Amino acid sequence: MKSIIIIGYMGAGKTTVGKALAKDLGVMFYDLDWYIESRMRKTVKQIFDEVGEEGFRKIEHNMLHEVAEFENVVVSCGGGTPCFFDNMDYMNQLGETFYLKASPETLHAHLKMGKGVRPLLLNKTPEEVDKFIHEQLKLREPYYEKAKHIIDINVMDNYDKINAIVQQI
Ligand code: S3P
């Protein structure tokens, strides 16, 4: 088995799905943000505060290459990972890439429920977040859609959605 790489916008459920999938397959799971945080001994927010988004993207790119050394694993990426450097093409070479595709409305609803800190969404009103998601998703979709597999998570029933996605992958 080659590695499985999960991509998609913030709030798509990449980490939740990745973790459940790895458990199901009995393989190791790596969340790229968590990997960055443990390697740098800093939170993603601290990294953004110290070196800005540009600095974070360089670190993220380097860490993606480190995680790529592991074989037969499940990796979930950050929402921006596929959109910088040659990351998307690189991930397609590494294994099977899956894009968890969701509407801006679904993403916003998930993000409201979640507790994670997203530096790109901080200090924005709900209306601003809504506009930001719509605009950024349009810019990012061309990268996301290069994934080898696209899973539309909007069409799935809410009942046991995670398991349904895991089974489909
Ligand atoms: C980002 C998404 C985050 C994290 C960072 C930047 C993005 O990961 O990498 O805050 O640019 O979309 P999640 O998609 O896991 O929230």
C-alpha cells in the first residue's frame, strides 16, 4: 500500500477522517499540522505570529518532505498545503490523494463547531469568515481538484458520515 493523503479546506474533517481511516487500516496516522507543532515545539499560531504565513509555508513544505519518508501511512494535510510550491504534484507522486470536497456553508458550519485555532480566520466577524471562505475556496479549488480522488462530503447522510467517508476511501 502506498500512503494515503487527505486534502481539503479547513473544516472539511481531514484530521477526523484520517485518524479513523488509519485505525481502520491498522496503519500510522500523521496530521501535518501536529507534526509541524511537535517538530518545531511551537503551535501553528505561534509560527504564524513569528514568521508570518510565508514562513509557515516554507516550514510546511519542508515538513511535508519529512513525512513523505514514512511509507504506508495516512497523512492529513493543512488546508493550504496543496496550494504552495509544488506540494500538490508531489503528493500525487507519493500516493493516493483524496480531496474532501464540501460547500462553503458546510465548511463554515464545521468550523463554528470546532475548537481549533485557525490563524487565517482570527479576528474576523462571522460575515467576514463567510466571505473569506467563499473567496479562498474559489482560489484553492483548482489545486484541490488535482487530487486523484474527489469525495463530495455534502451528498452524504449526516448519520455516521465519518464511517461512510472512511469506507469510500
Ligand atoms: C491553513 C489550515 C490549517 C493550518 C493553518 C493554515 C490554511 O490546517 O495548516 O492554520 O491555510 O487553510 P487545517 O486545514 O487542518 O485547519
